[in-house]
Amino acid sequence: MAKISTKSPYFINSTVTNLDAVTLKLWIYTGTQTTDRPALATYTLISTAINNNVMFEIGELIGDFINTGFDGTYDADLVWVDYTTTQTILGVIGTESAYVQHYATKGYTYFEEGANYDSGNGSLITRGTVQRLSGQTYHVPYDNNQCVAYQKWINGSLNTFGNLNISLADSSDQIIYMEVASDVEKLIFTLADTSTNTIYFENVEECKYTPHKITFLNKEGVLESMWMFKRSAVQTTMKSETYMNNQININTNYNVNQHQMNRINVTSSEQLSMNTGFIPESSNEMMRQLLSSDEVYIDYNSQTLPINIKTEELLYKTRLDDKLINYGVKVDFAFNKINTVR
């Protein structure tokens, strides 16, 4: 069972001699795999063969059924994807194939990784060292299909060991967010192939500035959090229209206390400029995925609010050339400051 990243193309290919056409039935659903599959297919697609080959691209179709978002609670947003194919050869409709079963997230792949790429990662965050605000917990997303056990280390010693991969029946069981306490310094996932993924945690104390926690949908299609530790600044932008009021009265006079130029349709938006503080060079990939994300949220004034990344360029920094690595990021709050929701 593979993980489909719906923001990139995912291909289903069928090739056989004398192929005329292929019918693809696609089921997209949540809940218990197979048991909760609808009786009727979500999509039925038919394609004529060219040179004995038919290829379907289903990534966008699946993505429409994944409802993502973040309100402060870490939940896995994914769906089951089952499909069958039926080939027509020399005018004869064949037997419908067995179900092929996968699951899908709103992730994406890179060009260099090729078509239908599945990272097979256990840990689904982008970096091996997490800097978190001192005293804060951290939620690490992991693939429950890949990870079979975990270890939590505190003060240089193994503190907790546990088994994973116990239940995989429900769509919500495929990706789990493990809460990691503030005193854990190392988390090790053991994968089914006996390899390991290790994540180190570095607690950062900030006394001068107000850190901001940012949560974004990363390349794997899961929520990943990071902190902007250093200086931040808020800017408000106003937009409006004006019209000229004819305020002369019947006595050919007017009131100098009234507006001649009237301002209407006033809206305002807020922008926030932030700095990461000094981060490891291994966080460069995290920054790339943050700037590439179309779903980003900030913990701000005790609320979880949506933001849009305004920064559109990233010049990668290295320890060799830049010594200490700090990135500045500009964001827009994804709503009008003056409430216009109707």
C-alpha cells in the first residue's frame, strides 16, 4: 500500500497487446478500509488506448476530497483510495481486476524524485533537529505503516520504549501525531525494515522577543510546526475608495464641517515580519517547504490564525559561508482586519 501525494500527478497505467480501452473505477473514502468503501465508485473513467496503452492521472481528483485545516489540534487529513481496472481487448470486455488499495494526503513530490514517488519515511517532518520553545511540547507526525517502534530519550538515557503499527484499519490510523514532552531530547523511530529515523530536540529560551509558533502543511501532506524566535514587527495596510459629495444647499451655501471628499469601502489587512533566529543548516529544507506551503497557521494572541507567506524568494544559507543562519519571513494574515465576513 503506497501513499499518494495528490498535489503532484499520480498515474495508473494499463498496457497489453490489442488493447482497445480501459475502464477505471475509483473509490475515495474515509473510515475503515474496505468496510466503509461506498457501493458505487466515486469516479468511473473510460479511456481509449493509444499504441496499446492507457494512462490515467488521478492526483487532482483525489485531492478534492481531502479537507485540510488546523485549529490547534493535530489531526491526520487523508483518504483511502481504492481502484479497479477493466480492459477491453479486440472488442471484448474483460474481467474487472482486483482492488488496488492506497491512501492519499495533500502532499507533493519533487521533479527529481520521479513519477508516483513515495518517500517511505517513518518520521514525516523535514528535519532531524527540532528547535522548540523551552517548556513546549512538540507533535511529530509519523507514518504508522512504516514505524513499528519508538524510543524517547531523556538526559542521555532511554526513558520510554513502545510498539507502533498496532492498528491500521481506519484511515485516521495511517498517520499519527506523537506528542513529545519538553524534556525529551531524542526520539528514535524503528521502521519495518529495521532502519531508524532519529529526531533531536533543542530547547530554546527567548527572553527579549515574543516567539511565534508557525504550523504548515509540508511536502508529506502533514502538519509541521516551527518557531520564529527573534524580532517581529506588525504592519497594517489600509485600502479605500473616495467619492465627492455635492453638499451645496438651497441657499447656495455649505457646511465647512462636512466632508466634501468621502471615504468608503475601507478595508485593512495586517502583515507580520518575523525572524527565525539562528537555526541549523539542516533546516533549509524546512524553510523551502514553509515558503512552498499553501496552508500556514500562526499561534497569535492565544488564537490559531491562518496566514499566507508573502516572502517568495529564499537564498539558502550555509555554515561555511554565513556562519550563523537566520531567515526573515514576511506573512499576511489571511483575512481582513475589519470584519467583512457576511
